[in-house]
Amino acid sequence: MNIQNNYLTVNQYSRPKIAIKAVKGVVIHWVANPNSSAQANRNYFEGLKVGKKNNNGGMTYASAHYIVGLDGEIIACIPENEMAYHASSANGTHLGIEVCHKDWEGQFTSPTYDALVDLVADICRRYKLNPLTDVIRHYDVTGKNCPKYYVSHNEAWIQLKNDVNKRLEKEDITQITIQLNGEEKQVSAINIEETHYIRLRDLADDHIDIGYDKEKKMPVVTIK
């Protein structure tokens, strides 16, 4: 997966830095802004830090943990151990994923869909979630028409969850111990033909930053 950590500035309107004690599920959203990029939507959340009034005269509180873009890029806006403002009563227990789309119909493109399935499968695996019951729509929490296409086409929503479940079933994931900078660290590994493969993002710590160069389409490892 191409995940770029671009965390929001800590602020009361989009990143309150309130801890999530236990992740119990995932909420899927659409950005409701056709043909916009993941970065543009991330920048919108960042801009809320100065305070923005909504149509009712109150302040706007909004954010998500991840945004999946039109080319399958993924931006991490808020760490998974912190709450985001995305689904009302589910904020304190669920991770929120905003998904970009081409038009007002709201169906996700193939690169976007595949990246979303990968991301949700990864979250479900790490938190031992059942994608058939623990992955929900914003609609399922508040009744909002979000994500629009997958509210209007329930069969497509069921297929998405089934695709996440199939992705999980194909993985042979195990925990292994590696030595990183002289210290032992537990990481997840995929076992393929008796060879363990680990993700670069799992190497990230206080001294190693894992990023992605979108123009060159390559991971970037920076030693701090």
C-alpha cells in the first residue's frame, strides 16, 4: 500500500488528540467533493484548525484517519490511536476512512477500490475485526447518505465487505521479531514460500520515517 503519513496539526476542530482506547470497527465515507484529490481533502481538514462556521452557525468539526485518493494513494491524517471527527457516536471507537470519487454518483474507481480493500483488510487484521460486521458506512451510524453509491446500491456495499474478507483469507500473516537500530521490535510479516516479507511502514519509529515520493512512485526512507 502507498500510505503517506501527513498528520494534521493538533487542534480542537479536526485533530483534538483524544485517545481511542480500543478500535472496534471502521467507518467508510465518501468525500462528497467529486474529482478532488486525497491531498486536497486533507488540506480541508487542516484548514479547519482556524475555526470555520457551519450552516447552522456552529463550528465545523471534521476529519478522518485516512483518505483514499483517485489513484489509490492513501494519506494518513490522524494516528490510529487518536480520535477523528467523522461519525458522531462512533468517533471514539471506530477509525474513519474518507474515499475520493470521480462524480456525484460516488462509485469508487478500480485503483481507489483496490487500495481501500487493502487498507481495510490491514486494519481488520491488526485489530482482529470481522469485515462482515465491523466495517460500516457513515449511513449505518447517523442515517446520512454516505458513502452515497454504497448506500443506494446495498449489493455493492456487501460486495466490498466480502472483498475485504477474501483479501484477509488470502494472507498468511505472522508476527516476527527483528532487530532495528540495536533494539528488538515485533512486526507483522507475510509468509510466502517460507520467506517472510515485512512492510516498510512497520519499520517507522522515532528515528525512521517512511514516506512516499508520488512523482517518482517510490518509497522514501529517512533516518532522523
